[in-house]
Amino acid sequence: MGYPVTILTHHSLRNLLNYGKYMLTMPRLRDYYRLLEQEDVTLARCVTVNPAENLPTSEDGEPHDCVQEAERYSKLRSDLQALPLCEPDLEFWTDVSCYRVGDTLSAGYAVVEAQGEDFVVVKAGEVPQPASAQLAELVGLTKACLLAEGKRVTIYTDSAYAHNVCHLFGAVWKSRGFKKTDGSPIQHHAQIVKLLQAMMRPKEIAIAKCAAHQADMSKVTQGNKAADEAAKAVTGADKLGKVFLVTHEVDLEDKITLKDVQLMQEAASAVDKQLWVERGATQDSTGLWRNHEGLIVAPSDLLGLMIHEAHGLAHVARGEVRRKITKEYGFWAPCLLEQIDYVIGRCIICLKNNVRRGIVVPPGHIPTPRGPMRELVVDFVDMIKPIEGKRYLLVVVDRFSRWPEACPTKRKDAQSVAKFLCREVISRWGLPDQISSDNGREFVDKTMKLILQKLGVKQRFGAVYDPQSQGICERMNGVLKKRIIKICQHTGLNWVAALPLALIVCRYLHMTPHELLTGRRMPMSCLRTSGKGPSLSLLEDEMRAYVTYMETLHKKISAYVSDRQKKEEVQERLDEQKRDTIQPGDKVFVKVFRRKWYNERREGPFEVVRSTGTAVQVKGSPTWYHFSHCVKAPSDELPCSQSHDEGSRQSEENAERCEEVEMHRDFQSQISEV
């Protein structure tokens, strides 16, 4: 303010602010302190008495002490104490126990009374669902107050939450109608109302805070310990450690002996034993099947258990699993690696967390549009360095001719996209049939959708985190940035001024965009030539030779294409069998794009509701995910048969590839002869 200010009042405002933790919230208290900590602001109490002010009026209240009045307002009852009463009729201790069971919480409370040197449980029970530790603390304190109706009682609790509800927050919440500042009810509203009503039942009451989990032999500590044990007995938490210990002991005793392995080998099928013999396994003098290295042959039933055991809590890779089984356990199996891959490939934790490639698919193909400016691709480029307040570059590319349109913008939003499309692109080239983009906020905005819907333009989105879906525009973004950098370094212009020059270069090189749109080459100074062209007779001779050559070449190509089509039909059937396609109804794991180091790499499995050749849409999500970001959920195929099919299919592919190479060489030789 610039000058000293003294605020005079008859009330004890400074004392009330120091007492304000009982009356004011911390954000509001900080606002007051921020105002009063100014060097030129002084808060003082007015001690001067004006005789005229002693005349009572209807607006004046009764004389009072501000601090005492505030303390009375903050208490639910005037005789509520925070320290233990002297020689009370009853002494209670309350405590709770809460632990997680699956997706729910199991909570219970206990009220313990001191009777001489012993402690007796007078009330205990479980809290109904949905349960929590705070709710159990409120229930236990309520039961203790009801048990002390008409008597002088001291109640000990180690819960800071329940203690503060009784001494600090309860009265304030009651005056506000048990509502938060946004108007919603406070948490555990119904139970807090019951607690405040129960606190009025005792003749005199003190609710004291005691420390939890102490080791001394005082009466307060022993009472709190007895209440804690009683609460754990209600929920069964006192038995959890013993259960884990017994389970561990059973695992130690339940070991498989060589006699058990021999019985499992004898119970194996004849097909399995025949496979053991083919792989060089024999029976030793004790009747155990062993391979040529002396390793024990593991039957299929035992092999699965060993793979799970070797995989372990750390979920080690296939090489470590194989090393444990062969080197540490001393076992072997004919299809060991296939079985390991089969088991690990169905481990949900590994599927969600391991670094691995998604589903590999061949490059997709987008049909060529019917003409120029019928299908457009839109994208934003962050140029990092703002020029005249413009940081972003909005790029539009025609999918047919690769003609680029671009303009700098200040913001990356739907309004900028709509203005550029309507004022620059549509006004010059007309309405397109389709506009493609990524899943950015500026493109999925309802404003953009509404505008395109009114114009009758179809909007298409690519797969999330898959730039190849908009490869034409992404490529143009890189070309424009490279041209702009070179122009800026050569001329000293900024990127906004260099943008038109970069667009000219992109539009006239390699005979494409301008020539496809206009039917002529772009008139440039470097392309203007003078002089006469070749004579008409020379052009006619060249045309006859060209037509003759094309006729001969056409015959060769027709024969090659006919044979090639037959080979492609066979190859397509083989690829269709080999390709890991995803159909509606299958389940996939989807990559988590924004995650912390402790989160899973993939989430799922999700059911596929729609599928294309390169992307899928899962149940409950409108987003399309590319195959490379998905991992197919495991199926129930057998590993050995699968490996056999893969081997036969691989041999067929090698034969087809050899024939294809020979045909290609023959065709090249025929072309060279022509």
C-alpha cells in the first residue's frame, strides 16, 4: 500500500488467528497470514473506551471473551476432555485391524475394558463392506461411547483421525451440515453423525490419544496392546503369519524322489517312449530312462512342473530355464525348448512386461484416390522456435499428387486447422472426399468433427502411436524441415519467411505435384529454353522402333506375369497360413504408451471387436491399435506339432523361393536379349 496501516478492533483477532487451527482451514489461514505479515500492516486491539459506546443498542451482542467463545464453538460438549479423567467409572481402549483380501478390505474393531490388572474384551466385531481402517476406528469409538452411557468414562485410542474428529473437526462439520466446500457430503458422513450422537450419552467423557505399538509396561500401553490383539483376532489377521509358515514347510517336505520319476516314466504313453528311443535315450540298471549324456528323461507331466519351477518368481528367460533343468536339476526332454516356449509364451506376467516385438504384418496399402485433392492428410510440426508468435507448422498433403500446403500457426488447436482448411485449401481446391490425420487432440476435437460433418467430408484416423499410418504427411514434414533449414542457413531468413521457398522446391521437383495437378511443368527460369526440337521424320522413326520394342517386351512380360500369378496364388495361401492374423473375438495385449518403470508394458487381454489387415479395435475403446503394438493372447496349440508344421512349411517356402529365383533369372536373360 505504500504507507503504514494499523487495524484496530475490540476483538482478539491475533489470539483467534493463533487459535485458528480449530476454526479455519489451512489455505484460508495462510491467506490471512500473508496479509498480516506485510511490514506496513499492524493488527492491534482498541483499548480506548468511548462513553457513547457504552449505551446498549439492539445490534450489540453480549460481552464475551473471544478465545473462550471460539473454544466453546469448537467443542461438541463443554466437558469434553483430551486428558484422562481422575478416577473415572470406566476406562476403555479401542483399536482396529484392517488388511486387504483380494480386491476388498477386511476390517474389525475391539473395545477393551480395564478390570483391575486384567483387560477384558467388552465389544468386538467386523465392519460391513465397504470397509476401511478409518471407518472401523469410528465404529469402535462409537461402541465405546454407547457402553458408557450415564457414566464417567475415559476412552483411549491410538487413531489420530478418530481423535481429531471428536476434538477438532466434528463441531465444524456439524455447523456446516457435514458438507465439504464443494457441497458434497464428507467421507463416512453417516458414521460420524452416529459418533457425535453417542458422545452425548456418557455423564462425563474424556477421549485421550495414546501412542501405538509401544514396549513399556504402563497401563495405557498394555491396554492398547490388548485392544490391538482383540481386533486382529476378529479379522483373523493374527493367523496370517502362521499360515505362510505352514505352507512353506509343506513345500520343503513335498520333494519328488527318483522312485517317483521312475513311476512317471512307466506311466508315459508308448508314443512318448518311442520318441525317447529315437532321440537316443535308454534305460539304466535301475530302470530310469536317460539320454546319451546321462540326464534323466522328464515325462511330460513332470516337465511342466519343472518349467514352472525354473521360471520362478523372477520369470527368467528360456535360456536360464533350460540351464536350470539340464544343469541343476539334471533332466532332459526331446522337445525341451518347444515345451519351454509353450509355457513361457502363456505366462501372463511375461506377456505384459517382456520387451518383445508386436505382431509382424506386411506393409499395408492404401488405394490411390480417384483424382487430385480428393483425399488429404493433415499434421502439425512443432518448429520449437517461435517466430512472430508462431511456433507450429500446419501441413496438408494431397495423397494423389503429393501436393503440399502449409502455413505457420500460433496454436496447435482445432480452430487453426479449421481456418486453414476452409480459407486456404477448400476455397482453392474444393471439398475433398476424405481428410486423414493422427489422433491428436486438435483433430479429434468436436469442433473439427462438426465442421467436417457439415461439409460432408469423411474423417479418418490412423492407429495411435503409429506414424506410418500417415506416412505421406510425415515424409513431407521431414522434407519441408530439411529444405527450411538449408534455406535459412543460406539466406539468413527465419523459418516463417523461408517456408514459401521450401514449398516451391517441394512442388516442382521430380515432375510430380504441379505437373499432376495442372498437366504442365511449373514455369521456372532454369527450365526456359530456346531453339528448335528434333525433326518430325526422326521422331516417327524413334516411335516405330519404340513400338516394336514394346510389342516384343509385352510378350515376354505377359508370359512372366502369367507364371508369376500362379506362384503368387500359392505363396498367398502359404502366407495366409503363416501370418498371425487377428480376427474379431480374439484376445490381445495392448502396449501401454505412457507408463512408469514399475508399470506393465502391456495391459489386457482385451477382446477384439473390429479388425483390419494392420490394426484392431478392442472392446471398450474407440481407438485403433496397430498390430505392432499388440501381442496375441496365447492359444492352446501343442508345441511339438506346431514345430513340425513350421518345419514342413519352411521347407515348402524354400522350394518356392528357389523356383522364383530361377524364373527371375530366366526373365532377366530374355530381357537382355531383346
